[in-house]
Amino acid sequence: MPSGIYLHKKQDLAQRFWKRVDMSGGPDACWPWQGACSSGGYGAIAVEIEGKYVTVGAHIVAYEIQIGPVPEGMHILHKCDNPPCMNGSHFFTGTNLDNIRDRHAKGRTSHASRNRGFSHPHAKFTDEQCETIRLLRKNGVPRYEVAATFKIHPVYISQICSGKRRG
């Protein structure tokens, strides 16, 4: 993917981008993406490339706006392990192998069976809280309301309810 492709096409991309980012937690907090997300919880935004609109990861646009072009062959990784986070200070670059090693070291692979669920060091919720989330959704409470109650992104609500995320 050519670097620097996002900012030179449309000046309003940065404006559209920042309208979808919640920075209310301050400069050190995660800045959750409030727009569309992929099934993995990563933000998604449409950008114009060579006259065509394509959907790209919002974290890539965030990196380019805050830091600069993504180095050739590199991925944008999250120090915070929070896919919707757009805070540039939470990013680092790495290869695909770096990404796999980082995932494994943080216990986010199927091979890492220890420290799963609420015992994982990055877990945000206990099993009881996850059960409450599932019960609220089962009783018809919209996921956006549940997300607001627990102060998390609505994607996490779906992931907890589907069993993709535990804690």
C-alpha cells in the first residue's frame, strides 16, 4: 500500500476523521472510534484513492494524521490492545511477525490458554459483569445503551454476547 495516500486527496478527511473520535478521556487515554467498525472492532473509514472510495482501517488514517506515512511493509499495532483506539501515542509499527508475536505475548491467540477471560491482565470486566451485559441484551436493551452504561465501545458488547470476548 503506498504511503501518504490518505491526506493528499481530500483535505476534509482529517475533519471527517476527528468527528468520529472521542478524546474526552484526555491525552493519555484511549480515544475510541465512534464510527463504523470491522468485525474485529477496528475502526473503518472511507477514503478516496485514485478516484475510487475504499474502506480502510481508521487506525491507519489516525497514524498518518498524527505521525506520518506508514513505513512500507509495516503494520500499525496498538500498545493498549484496544482496536477502536485512535490515540497516536498508543501506536507502534511492526511487521506481520511482530504483530503475531505481540498477540501471543499478550495471550490473544488460541494457543495461549492461560490468562484468558477476566484473569487476563488486559481484561476490563469480571465474568459477572459479562453475564450482566448478556442479560441486558437478552432483555432487549440496545447495545449502544449497554455500551454507554459500561463505558465501552458497542463492538465489545457484541463480542461479549457472541462469546468472542471474555472480560
